[in-house]
Amino acid sequence: MIGGRNGSSQQLTSHRNGEGIGLPVDSVLSLYRTMQVIRQTEEELARCHQRGLIHGACHTYVGQEAIATGVCAHLTPDDSVFSTHRGHGHALAKGMHPRELIAELFGRATGCSRGRGGSMHIFSPEIGMMGTSGIVGPCILQACGGGYTARLKESGNVAVAFFGDGAVNNGAFHEGLNMASIWKLPVLFICENNQYATEIPFSYSSGSGTVADRGAAYGLVGIEVDGNDVQAVHAAAQEAVHRARTGHGPTLIECHTYRTRPHSEGMGDFTYRTREEVESWKRHCPIVSWRKRLIDEYGILESQIDEIDLEIKELVKESRLFAEQSPLPDASDATTCVYSAQVNVPAPVSPETPVKNTTFSQATHEALSLAMESDDSIFVLGEGIGIRGGNFKTTEGLYQKYGALRLCDTPIAERGFVGLACGAAMTGTRPVVDFMFADFVLDSFAEIVNQIAKMQFMSSGRLQMPVVLRGCIGVGHSAATHHSGSYYGMYAQVPGLKVVVPSNARDAKGLLLHALRGNDPVMFLEHRELLQAKCEVPEGEYEIEFGQAAIARSGKDVTVVALARMVHLTLSVCDQLEKEGISVEVIDPRTVLPLDQKTILESIKKTGRLLVVDEPPANCGFSAEIAAVAVDAAFNDLDAPVRRLTGVFAPTPYSPSLEAVVVPTAEQIAQAIRELIKE
């Protein structure tokens, strides 16, 4: 069915049976060849799995070859494909050599992901194969990001998301299709409806009979085709690609098909479906039926087709031998490419640089404006960051300067636009996600942790991830429990992320500029109670390197490590303590990941005592990490036990009388220092 912008639909019979669509002989043979490359490679992989050459899962594409073949026939190397766990066929149809795929499943260094991904994580950005995911749904959002990049760069490229019927019941499907529709993104959403999401039948899991009909609900074109008819898929994809390239937006294509092998090799297959059902679909084999049509309708000799079969058989054999003979990755590669190889050490700010008294929010606004002026690949996503200028004036005036495409107001769809940001970064732009409050972006936690943070590593450094995710943290203003979280300790446990928590306007500007110029994903967390706090800020451009703590106050008797608002509370009691004979050194790490351990340890060596003051609860958090670092590396320098003063282990309440007792106060900090000095 086709669903128009007004939700109307009509039967498109030519896309069901391929009638009336003429193709040159070279094209029809190319379609056959691609399907055979996929089929023979997959069958070889199934045999290799039985031989124990594949160490993990093996999700084959047998029975579905017509879909990847028909769609990818219209794509250029500059068009981007985002796929799911059953992605072998998509990679091969996009142009990957079988030797790279087989070597990857063998875990070899010559594999397309250098042995890091196996069956479910296939990367070849050089040919526009942007990656496959072991998680259902993210590819839909990443394809939206690829489409957004195409619009921003006016490249004429298209992005394609391949996914199964299981994904259409996932929130990513809803958020992705809605975003693609409202922004007219050049994206093809290809649903390979093979009737089962692992073992759950589509007839059970979906309240609607077809996927294509859902397109009308989002105001986009929805097409239903026989996914085992390569000519029908080819025709539908041709229209969709043309629609995307000419600025008419996305298309949803539902391809009815069937996988004739198990969900993954070695799994039981007949507890949820019958042998008779599988055999009936094997008789509807896309390759057998296309071979027959080549002979009957195009007059191609059977011997000519046999030659193609033999050629591919040799190709697959050679590829398997290549993979078997390839070396395993060196053990030293296990920790490479977690972060970008880019080294950007900023010059220190000259003492002669003019300064002005500026608020925290004004300083970060200036940083963003300077970066956007010098780099037109930077764009901002968020709720109300367009004409309104952001809930905290983070983008005030920038919409009028740079327009709606670079200052993009989003639906309330945090998972959606964070996933889009991932795909945009993968395809060459530099998104800034303004998520308002740290609690809100938790809806996108999986996109941050499983996709954004891991993308550089899984692609062996061939994809960069310059995504800045910024928003407010912290208790105050009776904001209650859904507007008061911080979570930096949690994010600091994620390899691939960088976590920044500034305490003042000067640091915030320099750190944000550094984040915007780097190629790693950064969580930039701004305490709400500090947004109007002023200090002297250098004018113009400057950067502050991550992993460099600031000594906010020098002292000799006790070290206090604190972040954000806790830095200010600690400093507020230092003069009084000095009068009492207690000299306090205050260390502001500024970044939680990377953490400047050296400055902290040097301070402990000087003072012999350590107090960690932190607003979130103590359990498994930032304060625990600092304490562990001290005990591990400075035990002999300590003259007293490490002490921590943190928020209580409870959600943040609303009433001022309750809110006041869940975070440390200045008086409590002063008393904790006095008690530590006595030990």
C-alpha cells in the first residue's frame, strides 16, 4: 500500500509482482549475481559454524537475499546503510568482499571490523556500510542521522535502515519515522518482515496486520512488496530513492519474506514453527524464481547462469581460505580506538588576554556561537532550542543567525534525537544535543552507552563520534526528583565517553570549546544553580584540555576534592577555617572522565588528608572512585582515613525543608574538615 501525506492509500500491484518493469540484461544478471554471492557466502558460513571456525553467533540472511539486492542496486558508495544483527546480506549487497565478512566472523585481523564485531557488528564505512547493531532499533535512528547529514550538507545522498519486523514494535521505530517525516529526511526504512522476531510471530506481536500501513500514521509513503521478488523490491526501492534524492522525504517499504535457517546457527528451530512451514517458503526461494525468470522472460541461457554460480563458488572458497589463513588480531589491539587518535593540546590562555565578568550560561553560549561560526558542520538538537533559545538561554539568538536546520527544535523524543545524533556523527557532521535536564536524557541511555560510546572502538577508529550532549544537573529550586539528577559517576563507567562537570564560567567556556573541537563523545553537565554565577572569563577563543584539574585554592593541611556547586560551598568556608588554623587545598577535577589523578595525589602527598565532597549519593559513585584512587596510590601519604561527605541515598524531594537535607551544606563541609583534622 502507498500512504500519502493525507493518509490515503492505493494498491500498487506492480510492486507486488514486478510486472511492467523492464531492466537491461546486465542489470538482471547483476541482481542474480548479488543474490548468489549472499546465498553461497551464508551457506559457507553455516558450514564453518558447524566446524567451529565461528566463535560466536552467526545470523544468516538465507531466504531474504532479494531485499538487500534490490535496494542496494540503487545506492552509491556515498549513500549510507545502517543495519541490524542480520546484516551479512546488506554488507555484501553494498559491495563488501566476502573475504572481509568471513574473516570477521572468524575473528581475524583482516575482517571488516578487524575482528572486533563478529556477525552482529559489521563495519565498512569506506563503502557506506556504516555498521550493524546487536540491539534492535538503533539503525532506524542512525539512518535518520545519515539523512540529516545529507540535508545539512546538501549532498543528495540517501540513508537506508534495514530492520526486521520485531523492530517495528520498538520505540525507535516510532520516534525515527516521525522525525524523518517532519524533517523530510532522505531515508529509506526497509522492514524485512520475515514473520518472526527471533521466535515471536508477527501475527501475535503486532496489533496491525501490516507494517506498511503504519506509514500513513506518520504522514509518509508506505509500500508493501513481495520481498522474495527481487524485481518488485528493485522497483519499489527505485521510486523511494528518487523520492529521497529529490527532496520529497522518506519511504517505508515492508518486504514480506522468510528466513529459512534458524534465528542463529545452532539454535533450535522447530519449537515455534513447523518443518512444513519452512519447506513451503523454501519453494518460494527468491534465487530459484529469479533464475527461472531470467531463462523464461529474458532468454538467458542456463549455461550462462551456471557459469555465474561456479564463479561465485570459487570466490567464496577463496574467501574462506583467505579468512582461515589470516592472523588473529594482536592482543594489544584490545584497547585501541576507544577514543579518537586526534591529539589536540590547546595553548594556555595568555595573561594579557582581556577578560570580562560573565555568567556561566553566557560563557557557554559564547563558546557555542564561536564554534558554530567557524564550523558549519555543527548543529544543535533539542526541545525549544530554536526560536525560543533554550530553556536556559543556551542558544538564544542562534536560530536567527543560523536557521532551523542548524538549530533544530525536536519532538519530545530523547532516544530518537540522541540516536539521530549518533548517525549524523557517523556520516560527517557534529551534533550538539541539548537535553535540558540530565534526567530527561536517561530515555536515551542505551543509545549513549551501546552506540555512541562504542562506535569508534567497534569501527576500529574509522568512524569518529564528535557528539556533545549537554544539559543541567543538580539539586535546587524545588525541582523534585525528575529534574535534579546528576549521574556523572554512572557515565564515567562507560569506555568511550568523556564526562565534563565545570564549576565556573571560565572553565565552562574553555571546556565546551574543547568538546566542540574534539572527535569524542562528551557528556557536558552544567549545574543549574551555577548558571548565573559570574567570574572573569577571557574574551575570544580558548580551550581547556580535559583531564587537567584546577587547584581552586592552595592549602597545606587537608585536601578537599569537589565538583560543580560543591566547589563553591567548600570555598565559602575556607577563610573561616583558615582563621581557625586549618589550611584547606581545594581540587576541582573539572572532568570526571578523564580524571586527573596526578594533581589529586600530589595534593594528598602535601596535606596527608583527603575529604571528598559530592552532591550525589556515595554508592559506587565519583566519591568512591576518588577514595579508591587515594587508597591505591597514596596510602603511605595519608595521615588519616579518607572521608566522604555526599548526598543521601534517596530520590530528591520537592519541599524546601526536605530538599535541604539531601545534599551537603557549607556548615557540614566545614565540620567534616574540622573532624578530619582531629584524626
